[in-house]
Amino acid sequence: TNRTSSQQEEMLADFGRSYRQLLRTILQHTDCTCILMEPFIFPYPREEYKNWIPLIKNISGQIGELASEYHCPYILLHDKLNQAAMVEGYRAITSDGIHLTSRGHDIIANNLFSYI
């Protein structure tokens, strides 16, 4: 919100560099498997959140590329959570368009369960 296109592009580039560095550090210093999860946002209760969806999708693409590069599972969540919200109602899934309710967390847990 309130960022120019160039500021958004720089923010996305910074995100990608930071995420890569964090993932590389974790994987170099542990023997764990990282499961990456897609960010999400809902166009509720604030209509302006719709404007954030292209940025979330861009970030999702960056994370997907890193997941592929580092051989990490990647759980897609944005569309799944938004589809559930359309069926069950946004208030059932998100409290404010960004944070999840218990039902929203259940959806993530059910998707994560198959990877662990």
C-alpha cells in the first residue's frame, strides 16, 4: 500500500534475496527438510487487499522457484484458502483478511499433514 512500482519491485527483490539467504543458511547448518508454504491474503474485509494479490502471486512464484532449486516441498495455499472462504464465508477462514481463524489453520494443517 502506498508504494510506487519501483518501490514494490525493490521490495520483491529484497524479499527474494532474504528468503534465499535464510533457506540456504537453514539447509547448510541442519539436516532438516524445509517445507515451504505459499503466502495468502483475502479480499475481505478490506477491498484494497485485492490490490495485494498480484504481489502475493509474485512472491509465491519466487518461493516456488526456491522450493524447486533446493528440493523442498511447496504447499500452495492462497487459492485453497480463498476457495474455502468463498464456500464457508470469509469470516469462517480469516479474522481480518490476513490472519486465520481456527478453521483456516485447520485447512493449512490438513495440507501440511501429507508432507510430514
